Amino acid sequence: MTRQTCTNPWCKQPFEVTDDDLTFYEKVSPVFGGKKYAIPAPSQCPMCRMQRRSAWRNERSLFSRTCNRCNKNIIALYPEEAPFPVYCHTCWWGQDWNPTEFGQDIDLNRPFLQQYFEVNHRVPHLAMMNDNGVNSENCEYTTDFSFGKNCYMTCGSWFVEHCYYCAAPNTRCKYLVDCYFMADSEICYECLDSRRLYDCRNLQNCESCHNCIFGYDLKGCSDCMGCYGLRQKRYYWFNEQLTEQEYKKKLSLFDTGSFAAIEQMKVLFRQAILALPRRAMQLINCEDCDGDYLNGCHDVHESYMIFDGQHCKYCDKGEGQVSGYDLLHTGNSEYCYECLTPDNSYMTMFSMWCWYTQYLLYSDNCHHSEHLFGCTSMKGAKYCILNKQYTKEQYEILAPKIIERMRVDKEWGEMFPISASPFGYNETMAQDYIPLTELVTQVQGWPWRELKNNENKGNAGTPAGKLPDRIDDVSDLVLSQSIQCLRSERWFRLIKQEIDFYRTHRIPVPRLHPTERHQDLFRMHNPPKIWSRTCSHCSKPIKTTYAPERPEIVYCEECYLKAVY
């Protein structure tokens, strides 16, 4: 094991590189002409590497623009002023253009990444990563999304229906609004990190519950309000057992459709759950793992929100990945390193949105391809460098020379820099993990975008503070108005499906912009970092995602299970 110091001048934190880490880097190092070209240990700490990857993922800043090929109006992740052409789905996937038309010869006397971005900025980019109109229906405003129906502003999802303003609601979810990291759930509002819920709101870390409001760490519960740490309970109010008649009477006196009543209940609930012993890490059916929200994993470390992963480290949000390091949002990848969404790929490194690929290096949005180096928007390609076609023999001669040049320029083994991202830092997941101000990003030389305000002209806008308190008093006129966020003062609109959901389930109209609501949910998670502390009950040393200075009571797994069962 060695200790290194993060090379980011704004970080400089020490971090460890273990012998197992070095073994992994050796395994994934590419081989050309029978010689292995070693990938070095990372120069940045795990958090800075996560920040760098996530600065290339925009999930909810969408733009209306025209396709640069057919001139049709489209919804895209990129504005009109993007540095490259943007094609709609039909044009990008069409067979009447060839990405190699935009290629160029490699110049070994210049930095490789400089040449990579020259090509990248010429090649047409796909407007949105979704399958709307193919496998999905009425899901135009979604990204990293497939096999859905009637969804809006939802990302990182598949096989879901009628979900609005959600992130990572996975398979078999229906009628979710403002939810995060859910599975097998229906009719939920402001719920996160939960599965198998029905008709619930404001729940976190819950499973197999229905008709519950404000809950934390509930399993198999129904008809509970403000409860925490319960198992197989019904008719509880803030962990007090009531009769069915008492519970229903008390619930009838609480107006779930009142914004003021809900905000007051949120405060009471946050205070109440401080009495609940917390599990050091959320691990379900896991073996030899550490991190948070891991399910069915083996040998997965310092990773978060992973289903069925094996032999992984520093990964966030994924399913079925095997032997991967530093991956964000992926499924069924194997031996991939420092990638963003390398779904169903093998031995793919330092790349983004490359699906069903093998042996790729430094590439973007390439599919069903293998042996590419520095390519963009390739489909079914082999042995290409900077989008130019080579023979296998030519490729294996040039690739090692590029690596040697990248070593000289200190580019080899590092993901694309944040400064080259086509997105403003504040548009990306990086702002969720490490929120920064415009001034700070300018100092670092990172991009920033002034976010669209969406204010209606004339008198059509309404400050959120002037909305009726109760959902019963909100008229359809609100659909024709912009609402000004109480916190950010940005303007936003409601959609009809959303207001119908609020009315049906007696939920007050939100007062915050969707981005603010998303970030509030995101920050309810513990940060993706592991600390050492002691169990609050038995004093045994533990690893946990709760920082030592936090007020929560944190138990080791054994003490936690004794406390809740």
C-alpha cells in the first residue's frame, strides 16, 4: 500500500493506493504487439475523480434546438451554441453518414487530447441518450433512459411509467414524482432509497410498505405516520401504537394537502428520527463489502447504489458490473475503468457513453465497437484512431506511440478534464456531489452556464409564496403560469400530469424549482465517503458513511439488528 497526495491544487488530500488497486490497474492495462502498456495509479483522490467523471453527465438541463442534419426541432442536452453538430435520434442512428468522414491523422508531435477534441468538436453528437419513439413512448424529456412510458424529466431509468422529476427509479416503477433511487414501487412522492412501496410519501430506506407518510427505515409496515425503525407494524403514529379507529381519526385531522402542515411535519419528523440508531452502512445481502446502498454485492468497496456488483471499487449507481473501478451509472460492464456509463462493455477505459464495446480508450458515445482510441460517435467500428480507419497492424503500431506521447504530457491514465466538458459545471452531477459557486469554477478554469429562468412575460408569473396553501384551492390557472422558486428565485412550470397527481393524492403544489427539489433529495443521502468511528452502543470500531461529528446515533451491524428486531 502506498499513500499519495491528490494533485488537484484545490484538494491536496492524501489517499491510499492498495496492492489490490495496483493489481487491477495492471489487469486492465492494454496490450499491443504482445507488450503491456501500464496504466499508472491515479494522481487524483477518489472524490476528485468522481467529481471529474460526473462533470460530464448532464441529467436535467435540457434545450430546445434544431437538428443540424434535418433541421427538425428537438430536445437536446446541448444548446445551439454547442461546439459540435447535434443530430436527432433518427439522423444520428441513420446509415446515410459516416463518422470516419470527420477523422484526422494522428500527429505525434502534439498532445493527443488536443487532437481528440478537434475531432470530437466536428463529429455529430446524439441529442439525448434515450430510446423515445423506439422502445419508449412519450418520454422525450428523459436522459439515460429506456423502455419507459409517459415519463418527464426522469433520468437513469428503465422499465418505468408515469414518473416525473425522478432520478434512478429502476425497474417496475409507476406513478412516482420527485423520487430518487427507487425500485418496484408505485404511487410515491418524495421517497428515496426504497423498494416495494405503494402509495407512500416522504419515506427513506424503507421496504415493502404501503399507505405510509414520513418514514425512515421501515420494513413491512402499513398505515404509519412519522415512524422510524419499525418492522411489520400497522397503525403507528410517531412510533406509538394506536387502534385502527384512533389512527384514522388522527390522520383525518392532519391535512396532507396543506403546504404549511407538511412543512411543519417535516421539522417534527427530522427531530424525531435523531433518536433512531442508524445502520453504519446500508448493505443488503452483501459479502465483503463497504459503501452505502449496496444490494446483492460481493467484494465491492467504497461504492454506492449498486445492485449485484462484484469485485468493484469507487463505483456509483450501477447494476451487474464486474471487476470495475471508478465507474458512474453503468450496467453489466466488465473490467472497465474511469468511465461514465460503459454499459455492457469490456475493457473500456477513460470513455463516456460507450455501450457494447471492447478495448476502447478515450472515446465518447461509441457503440458495438472494439479497438478504438480517441473516437466519437462510432457504430460497429474496429481499429480506428481519431475517427480514422486503420488496419489491425497499423493500429497496434500507432496506439503504443500515442500512449508514450500521452505519458510525456501527463494525460495517460487520467479521465477527460473538467475544463473540456461541454456542460456548465452547475448543469452536471458534479454540482450534486461537490456544489461550487460560479466564481470558484472560473478560478479553476471550468465551464459554467447561466441557467435558463423560464419566466413568462407580462403578469403570468406567480411567486411560490403566493400560491394557495391547500391543493384544494389551486385552480387549473396554475398550469398557464410560471412559479418563482422560494429559494433560488428561478421560475418553473407545472405539467398537467403533475397537478393531477397532486390532486388525486392530496399533495400541495411544490414551492421549489425541480433542480432544488432534486438536490434536497440528493443531500438526504450520506456523502460517498467512508469514515472510521466507533459503534455508539458497543464501542467496536466500525466503518460508516456517517462522519464522526454528525449527531446521529450509529451502530455496528450486530447492535443495529438487535435494536430494530
